[in-house]
Amino acid sequence: MWSELYNSNNKPTFENVNDFVNSTLWDELCLFVESTYSILPKLEFSKCSMQKGWNIKYKKSSKSLCTLYPMDGYFIVLIVIGKKELTEADMVIPTCSPYTQNLFLETPSSYCGRWLMIEVKEKSTLEDVKKLIQLRVKPLNK
């Protein structure tokens, strides 16, 4: 388990993360976020009970795009769909895979939106994640 391999006193490298996840979907998402938003990832340790341990955060200015949680052979992406994005999300979700549609419907709303913990194991889910990230912050014009 990731959190057992790397505790708060044992920071992994990005190479350690890549080796543990061992997924082309991980590589594709990281490349997408970094090239679309011209940002670099940050390794951070979280004590959060939802997914304790080292994770990768992508932020644009002060706004969080997503947080990636390494898993053995796949990864989880946390995307917070804020109140401002909910109307647009309601239009995007029907274009997503059944997995993402169900997850969105089953995730309760809170005062700050919906906190989606998306398990990325398939290409279709990765494409959904890309759409949802673009709701958070519009892509830069190239």
C-alpha cells in the first residue's frame, strides 16, 4: 500500500510515484495538465482520512485543479466541482462515461460543491477527468 511504502518522513520522488502507479493513463493525465495549464506538480503529504499519504497536487494560481492519489496500477483523482461550476457540470456529466455519471449522482453536494474521488482505470474515465478539470479552470489559449 502506498501510504505504508512512503510515510510522512519518507518522501517519494516523482519517479517513485510513476513506478508505483505504472499506468499510461497517469502519464497522459500529467502531460495533459502540465501542457494545458503550464504548471508543474507538487508532492504533498495529506493526513486526510479520505486518502492519507503522499499525493500530487496541480494548482493554477491559488485554484486547485485536481489532486492525484497513487494506487497500485491505477490512481484516484480528486476534483472539487464548486458551486460556480455545478451548472456547467450538469451539462458535461451526460457526455461522460456511465461510471462518472453514477459517481457524480451518488456524491453528495456540500456547501462548497461536490468532491469527486474518481478511480482512473480506463481511458474513458481519463477523458471524463480532463473535461471536469477544464470546468475548474479554462485551458490557456495556445
